[in-house]
Amino acid sequence: MDTTATAATGLTFRDATDADVEALVALIESAYRGDSSRAGWTTEADILQGQRTDPEGVRSVIKSSDSRLLTVERDGAVVACCQLEHRGDHAYFGMFAVSPRLQGAGLGKVIIAEAERQARATWGVTQMHMTVISVREDLIAWYERRGYRRTGKMTPFPYGDERFGIPQRGDLQFELLVKELA
């Protein structure tokens, strides 16, 4: 298990284990769905109801040989996570969640920078890809400030598959964002 600590932020980064599944599902749900998500700025509560993920989805990322679920702790508590998946010449960044009570304090940019560093070091990739719901202009702008660029490449939202939430509007789709890694 890769463990990295950053003294400046008090964060510890490590790969998730089966023992983390319950805490990670709760974290991801709290960051995006329901009233608890409104404490942070990443909420999707107005565009999607229902679940963001489930134990099976988190467990599948943990178990995949091409994927890591980077778990971030502060003082022994899980405060953030993100998925890194090796996809040939690039890595995919997803399942990013920061505890709503800690959002806006600069942790997100520290975490994404560490995720990019680990993707380069582990797989030697030169690009990071991610998909973001295209109507999330504030979130896309945040990623653009971190060096990601919009590609205009869209994929449909999986309407009818409640594993990804219950859409509250009919115009949801995912846009591919890409960053060149130094």
C-alpha cells in the first residue's frame, strides 16, 4: 500500500481497502447528494437525486488491477478520495470527493496535484482525463484553473440507470476534460 504524507496540510494519502468501503460511500454521498452536500460547493442535489455510488461501485474500483482509490486522511479520519485508473497512455481521474465541511479550504487542489503526481510516478502517463457533468460550470471552471481543458467531447448521461442518480433535468451529459501532465 502506497502511503504518502504531506506535513503542510496534515494529510495522509493511501490506497483504499475493503475496510474503507462504508466510510468512502458515506463521504462520496455527502459531497454530492442530499442536504448534507449543500454544506459544500460541489453539491449536485439540484440536478440529481438518489445515490452517487454504492458499496459495489467503490469495491470494484478497489479490486480492479488497473485502478486505485486514493484515500485521504487527516487525524485518522477519511476526509477525501479520488479514483485513478490506468487507461493506456493516460490516467482517468474520478470519484473525487472532499468532505463538505472542508471544501473551500484548498484541500482539493492539494489532492488533485498529488493524484496527478502519483499517476505519473506509477504509470508514466502524460495525460489525465476526467468527465464532468457539462452543466456544472462552477466545477469545470475550478478544473480549468488547475490546468484542465474542455474538449467539447460529450457522452450521454445514463438516464434510467438509478445507480448513477435520478436526474432532475433532461439536458445532462458528460464532457471530457484533459490535462497534460509535466
